[in-house]
Amino acid sequence: MKAKVLIVDDSALARRTLRQMLEELGHTVEEASDGAQALERFYLSPPDLVILDMVMAGMYGLDVLSKMREMKPDAKIIVATADIQVSTAEMARKAGAKAVLNKPINRPSFAPIVKTVLEGGDTWN
């Protein structure tokens, strides 16, 4: 399944890395460098999948996730974070994220997680 993916991260390097991995999988990619820009893009042209950083200037990732889920309750969102605490993953799950990717992104596990979420699943089991 080829999809339109919105990458939301304040790090240009992280966006470039994710873009490269997603384009190698055949997906089209849009980028946003902060929460406000992400919400605008999400509203104007909803993507099939969002990969969302947790810590960004201006708006915390969980706030962005909640607003996206208000706009589109079935939104497919993967949280990407350097925070490896179980509590962070649990907060993301409760907010509606379908998966959590730990940064730096593990290339071998990236494609299967993206595929699972795009197909309507999650990685919480």
C-alpha cells in the first residue's frame, strides 16, 4: 500500500532521514517543522499516516496528536521519540497513537511498523 505520509519533526535531519526511508518504501511525503504547521497541513489535506515527534517548540506532540484525532478520529499516527520511558509510550497509546518509534529509528523494524499501521493495525499487542 502506497500512502501519503506527513512527517512532523522540528529536526531537519530527522525529517530527511524519515523521508528517505518512506520514499524507499514508495510513499509520498509531506513535512511540517512544528505543531501548528502540521495541524494546518493535516486539516487541508489529510494524510494516510502521520509520523509525529513528541518534543517540539511551541506545541507538544501529544497536544498535536489529540487535535488531529479530534479532526479525524481514525487518524493513523505513529509517535517518534527519543524518550524511551514506558510512561511516554503509554501516554501516546492512550492519546490514540498506533505505535511508538524510538529515535534513532531502527531501519529494520521501521517498514513493518509503517505497514501494520497503514493496514489499520497497531503495535500495542
